[in-house]
Amino acid sequence: MAKRPHIVAVPYPAQGHVKPLLSLSYKLAAHGIKVTFVNTKMIHERVISSLLDDDKEALEQSGIKLESVDDGLEGEKNPFDAEIFTQAIRRMMPTQLRDLIERINICNKDEQVTCVIADATLGWILEVAEIFGVEKVGFLPFGPAGLAMFITCIPKLIEDGIMDSITGSIPENEQIRISKDIPSWSNRDLMWTSPGDEKLQKVFFECCLTVKETAENVDLLLCNTFYELDIFASNLIPKMMPIGPLQIERNSPSSGNFWVEDTSCLSWLDSQLPASVIYVSFGSTGVFNQEQFNELALGLELSRKPFLWVVREGINLNYPEGFIENVTHRGKIVHWAPQRRVLGHPAIGCFLSHCGWNSIMEGLISGVPFLCWPYFADQWHNQKYICDIWKCGLRVNCDENGIRSRHEINMKIQKLFSDSIMKVNALKLKDLAEESVSKGGSSYMNLDKFINHIKY
């Protein structure tokens, strides 16, 4: 049997990191490259539990093998504490991954590991790739602007005493600008900012410093974006290859979801008018208090427009009195949705989103305008691109108490649906995205170049 390249792909243990890297893995497997996709034990179990029986067999035949490593969290009283979680995976994953690669290489002489693709936030596992003398590739699941800022600004800001070397904070009136064509960062927009929780901010800042080190030490850095979307930031990052938008194809056996998709929403969308529905989803980690949950529900009710709302199982919040009865004929609520298929449905008129990068990519390639509701990490800066640079969305602003009111929500819904320019801009971005992944496009050519590099 002829030898073939074998990639070990390791995402950060979060939904928005697993899905795009798995999408890339399918593309690599379709070109005859074997992929071992490695999640932590807890995430692996969630991905497997979301699979249908037929998908499990199809996954085995796809050229992708799902594996798990111990996350070191068993017995922890608070495994979701960011500091405990980060320290545990950093302590456990390198040794676990080294042992896994050793087992793979011993068991199959013809398909030994030739490359490790690591999520950029886990760049320290690439030390394992060095041990085995294989290719070191980073994967950036968020946009290039943040990384461009890490590389070009952080050392100088710390040296000049503008940025705190432990928490990454900058003065309230300070703006970080790396180019007139890239939105600036205030203290609130920084990817690691966590107001009121200095310990969490320190963890996030350390994670961003890891991304910077990863970018400097890898052989190649693959990014889930397309060059034409942000030429200026892309040009500031050596070794980066934009290969997006990455998306799971409809017939793929697994999309890497942590929850089972409720596909009943697709037939419900079939019954709605074109471009009439508000799709509401805040990703896998969005959290609301009861007051904000009520205001969102009542804002959707006030809009008098049909909506599809993803409310994750286990949220443990109550709908306002009478809400379900009042919207029963124009609202659909599901625990988890097949988002790419939903956004591509002709009934969708806008996407009320947390502005996570994966959701942005799925929205852009679907030509859908955004209502922006960021809450942490890169989402605040992504909002600036959507509203100020690409001009395909509107901010849903907080009041003086930090609440997005029902009246603000309704007002922005009405404004977006009455503004044809934002829809036109969204469709222009869709054309650019589709062109980039089509034969001869920038992302298509970059991915083809990477595949040939790995194979030959």
C-alpha cells in the first residue's frame, strides 16, 4: 500500500474552534489525506453524542478519525473555571498528544503522522510536532486583524508602559491603531478584555500571547477568512494563508456540533416569505440574565416579524408571561439549528448575532445582513468591521444599565429591514466570498497549494 500523508488536527475545546477546523479536515480528507481529529475527552463525547447512527459509519469512511485525549478535569469542582481549564489542558495535552502520535506511528507504518495542525491558541502543542520532526501548521479560527495587532503592537505598547504586561489593559482614552484601513481598538474592544474579572482577563491575555508566539513559530498559518475581506490585516501577517470561508458541506457525516441539530426549523422556514425571517443565535457560550432575556423576547414580539430563535437547552430562564402564546404563529424556537443551512435559506432576512467569527463567515457567504450583539473576545471588534467597514449591519446598543431594551431591538430590526443598501453590501460580500472559494479564487488556490505541499 502506498504511503499517504497523515495530519493530526487539534482544535481549542470550543464550538467556534472545532467546526471550522473539522471543515478543513473534510477538505483535506477529500484529497486523500488521512486526518486524525483530536478533541479533549469532554468535547469528543459531545461531538459523538450529536451524531446520528448512519453518520458514525460514514465518518469512518471519510478518511477522518475522531480521537480524544484526557483534559485533566476529572474530579475538578469547577471544571469550567477559565484558569483551571486552561492550566489543565496545557498540563495534559502535550503528553497525551505525544503518546497518541506514538501509538499511531507504531500501529501503521504506511500512514505515520506527517503534520500537526494546531489551533493558534494551543500553539504550545507544536513542541510535540518538533519531537517527531513533522510539519508545524497553525490554524487561526478568528479574523486576521487581532493577530496583526498582537504581532505589530503588543511588545511596543508594553515596553512604552501603555499596556499592562499582566492583564493587557490600556488606559480608557487610549486607541490602538495599526492602519487607517483597520478599525482601532479601545480597551473594551481588546480580545482579552473582561471587565470586573481581572483573573479571567489575565487568562485571556496569556492565550492571545500564545497566538502571537504560534504565528511566529509555525511553518504555515491557515486562517478561516478570505484575502479580499481584509487585505490590509492579511498583509501584516507572515506565513498566513487565508483559506476560508470554511463550511461543513451538507452531506458531511458530522459538523462537529456539541448539540443535536433540530432540522424541523428548515421546513418551518419553507413556509415563510423570502427575506422575512430574523434568525437569532448567540453561539455556544452566550449567557443572559432574566431581564435581558425578557427584553430580547419582547423586542422580537414588538417587531411583528417572523423569527427563528436558538435558545440552548439548559439556559434555565423563563419566557415573559404570554410571550409564547403571542408569537406562536410567527416564531420558531429550537435548542440548536443547522446554522449554515438556515442562513442559506431564502426566507432569512437578517442575522441577530453575537458576531463570533465562525458565524460571521457563515453569514457573509450567505449574503445576510447582521444585527450585532457582541459580548466578549473578538466580537466587539468584529462588530466594527460589520457596521463601519463592510456596512452590512447595525449595532444593537446597550442603555445606561447595560441592557439592550426591547425598544432598541425593535427599532434596529425595523431599520435594518427598511435599508436596502445593507442588503446590497451583504450580497457583494457574498459574491467575493463565493469567488474566493471557487476554482481559481484566492482561498481555493491557497488551499490547493497547502494540499500539494503536504502531499508532495
